[in-house]
Amino acid sequence: MTTATMTVQVRYFAAAAEAAGLDSETISAPTLGGLLEQAVSVHGADLGRVLERCSILIDGERTDDPEAPLRDGQMVDVLPPFAGG
């Protein structure tokens, strides 16, 4: 059985955008864990350290499950903790 690879749009915010060096990109991966691994392999360890503190939303729903499956066209938001008042 072949696992399909899904193409999703990833949006990085604040420190995640700085670490990735861009605000958004398209990544193909079958699961959230695969997507995050691919992002770190492309953008480096600084992004990996930021991702450890980030909230991840798939189509607006927060998840931290690396096995969460991805579907074509989904939006994945990477949100670091925000300070402010």
C-alpha cells in the first residue's frame, strides 16, 4: 500500500517566519510530523528549536499529533508564543 503525499500551504508567523526565512511555503507530506521534519531539513536547526515552542493549526484546528494526516490544499499555521498585553 502506498501512502499518498499531500501538498499543503504552510504559514509561519513571528519567530517561526524569521527562523524559516520566509512567511509561507508549499510542502508535500502525508502527515504533520513529516511536514515538520521536512521543514527543519530545509530551513535548519534554528527552525527546529522554534517549532518546539509553537502551536500548530491545521485548517484552524490546533494539534500536536505528528501522525495527524494531511489532505491536499490544507492550511498549516505555525504560531510561536506571542507576548503582549
